Amino acid sequence: MSQIGILGSGSVGETLSEGLLGKGYAVMRGTREPAKLADWKTKAGERASVGSFSEAAGFGEIAILAVKGGAAEKVIELCGGALDGKLVIDTTNPIADEAPVNGVIRFFTGPNESLLERLQRKAPKARFVKAFSCVGASVMIDPDFGGQKPSMFICGNDDGARAEVARLLAKLGWDVEDMGSAEAARAIEPLCMLWCIPGFRGGSWSHAFKLSKK
């Protein structure tokens, strides 16, 4: 695994792109308007490139979906068949446009569904794995919490895809907690709600979760 396509031009996509470049991967960022990332490409170096969503999806041995949750299904459509058979890391959360209430964000999905499951139905030949959805961009790469590795919760229907994502996450400094099939995203995605509350209430955005075990 040496080439990764990042679908998204926002802060999560930029953080993951630069972090993976720093780990020796070649990265292509996919966007609707590649010209907007020309400066980033110049600064990022020779292993960095920019293209359309479908070009980035085709480039990577892994594709990472890093867009707003409300745009995720449309981006999957724009990738077309480039995602067939591809391992796709889904970082998205179904955050609604409404403002938070007492620090609690709103979702556009219900309690018995997840955005991951919607995306898997949209691209049934892709191998989706949920990851990076319960933490902020600032600590996604090599998180430093005083020597303790935080937990990254993952799920997806393909056992091999989850194992591959677990290996990648370990390289990026995470303890991986494999929650099994795609239905587990119904529990993982709402962790975003919990993660955001300290930020909206107290301005703290540099935390992560840890699953403690006996």
C-alpha cells in the first residue's frame, strides 16, 4: 500500500494528506475544483497530486472519504465505478445544518441507521470502513496524550478491509477497536456528538476517546 486517494479539500482531507505524505505515501487529493489546490500541491512536494474525485479514487490503493456528511453520497456518485472493489475509509458524520443545542449537534440520520450504511448501499462494490469519525483533525496523525494511545473505533462489512485499515491506523499511532459489521456505525457515528460537546461548551477540541479494559 503506497498510494492513497483523499476525497475532499477541507481540513480533514488536508490533515490526512499531509500526515500520510509524511509517512512516505503518495497522495492524490480529489476535489470538484482541482485548481483551488494548486498552491497546496506545489508546497506538498513531488509525491502529492490533485485531480477530480474519480481520478483520486482511481489513483489510490485506498480511498479516504473526507467531506461534509451532507455531501458524501454525491461525492460517491461522482467517483462512479472508480470505487469498485476499492477499500474506502469513511471519515464522515451525518451532521445536519441546524445549529447545536446546548453543545449537542444534530444528525440527519435516525438511531437505527448510519451514513456508512447509506454509502455502502450507494457503492455496493466498494469496501467501506468507518474510521476517524470520532476525533478532530488536529489529532488524527500521531496523537500525543502523554504516552497513552487513544482508541479508534472502526467497522465495516469486509473483514480484510477492516484488518488493512487497522494496520494503517496502528502506523498512525492509534489503538484500534474493531466493532465488526457496518451496523456498528450506528453507535460509532454518534460519538462525534459526544466529542463535540466539550468544544462547543468550553472550547476544547484536542481530546480523544479511550476504551479501557481489564
